[in-house]
Amino acid sequence: MSASASPHAADASLPATARAWHLVARPSGWPTPEDFALREVPVAEPAEGEIAVRNLHFSVDPYMRGRMNDVKSYIAPFKLDEPMDGGAVGVVVASRAEGFAPGDHVAHFVGWREYATLPAKHATKISEEVAPLTAFLSVLGATGLTAYAGLLKSASFKEGDTVFVSGAAGAVGSQVGQIAKLKGAARVIGSAGSDEKVRVLKEEYGFDAAFNYKSAPVAEQLREAAPDGIDVYFDNVGGDHLEAALSSFNTFGRATICGMISQYNATEPTPAPRNLALIIGKRLRLQGMLVSDETALQPQFFEEVSAWVRSGELKYRETIVEGIESGVDAFLGVLKGENTGKMIVSLAD
């Protein structure tokens, strides 16, 4: 057995148990801390072809709310009384897989826990020389690819478009607006939930206009910000934002429907936009998107976006909370809009 396929002294590197967050009840409406439990679980030594990773950071995201419902969807729901999962980055502590050795940093999908043992084929090696490790959960990870593919592919963005982004101070929305500017948008408008976030959009991310959706009706503020209409809408919110976009669309407008956080915790049916008939006369296209469909774009995305990050042309923010104990509070904070940029849970060394 070659050195890279040996156990690498796993017994000395791995604890017998470590903590992981479990879903213990399916939320009705807004999740509460009582729906979760932080429990000790066994840490498995890697089998042939596997690696064991000490997680350094994990991601909490709005889409995870949907996985707490026991319904068939594009991704399996969380199982009750079992560890949850999601994006994470960490350091390999034991390996029985070619090409992976202790000390390597990797990105993978076994988050919400301190240690993860997984097939090496489901991990991607990453380097701090390229960017801080947390960036591989945000601007250079699935978040960034969602923004890149959602704008350039799903919404068929073209130079000279006027673009409206809802949830624009979030991890995806903030990247969408900046990529649109870098690609030659005529005007980029964003909505956010506080005056401070509006300031960040305009002063740090270079949006041409931004507004606080809590200050006045969205449709009214969008008309003022985009008097000549919009060509592209990147939807992270749904509800009144989608309705406003339909009203402001120019003919042949395109929307990427990425998320609808305004209704994730609804317990009653939510009203659809009341102006869907505009889709016909304006010949609009509304395209749903999932980042899991966009792996073919990954090399192009990483090359272009990492260059923008290195040059400082594309800026990003992360809201980092410390300690695995803070995992659920961080997730609930995302649903309430308490984050600017990507929400990440950092595990103490």
C-alpha cells in the first residue's frame, strides 16, 4: 500500500466522538432552537477511498429551511434525529485515498459537525494561497457559482441590460450585482432590508441604485430606481419583489428564480403575484435555477471570478459566527436577514 493510501495514524488524529447538529422536530412556520439538538456522535476512521476531515467552517443557507420539511424536492430532506449536512471546508486528518494527505484543505458537503468522514471523490482540494478558506463557501464556492450561472446563463444577461436584484446584500445577490457591472450592465438596482445594507450596496459593491424594501412599497421604489424599466431580474425573495419586477420589465425581460425567502416559513398559502398576465404581453421568461445543474460552468467560473477577487474588482463580505454551538442561531439569523454577505459558522481550533 502506498503512503498516500495508508491510514496515516488515524487513531492518533481522530477523537472517538465529536459534536454534530441534529434536526429533532420538523418546524411549522419559523424554526425554533427546540427543533434542533447538538449531540455527540461517533467519528469513523476512513475506509479505503475515504478521508476524515476536521471541519474548520460550515455554511448555513436559506435553502436548508426547505430540507426541514418532509416533502419530495430537488434535494433530500433532513432526516430526524440524524446529523444534518451542508457545505463545509476543513483539514484532512486521516486518509486512505490517493491524492489526499493529512494537512490538505478540502471543501465538501458534510457540514453541521466538527468531524466528517466521507469518500474522497466527494471532496475538492482547496488552497489558502488562492483565497481565505471561507471564500470557498462564499464567493468561490456554490454561492458564487449560483450568482455567476444564474445571471449569465439562466437570465441570458447581455451587455447594456438593466438588472434588478432582490436580497442584494446577501451572499448571492451581492455577487450578482457586481458581476453584472463587470460584464457591462447599463444599470444595477438592488433591494435590501436595512439602510446600512443599502449603503453597502451603493458604496462598496457599486450598485447604481438601491432601496430599503421596508421603507415603502417595492413596486413604487423600483419604478423610481429604474424609470426606463428593467431587462433582468434575479429573484431571491419572491412575493412583492417578483410582482414589482413583472410590472417594471421591458419587453422580452428575463428572470432567474433562485430563491423565495419571503415564503419559506409561511404556514398559509402565499398569494402569487397578481400581475402574472404581464408575462404574455411582455413575452417574459422566468427561469428557475439550481446550482447543482451548473457543474460544467465551474472551471470558467473559478478562473474568471478568482481573478476578479485577486484584483479587488469583485468584493465580498462574510458574516462569521464562532463555535459549533452557534450553528442554529446563525441559521435562524439568515432567515431573518441578519447577515451581510455569506453567513458562516467557524469552528474553534
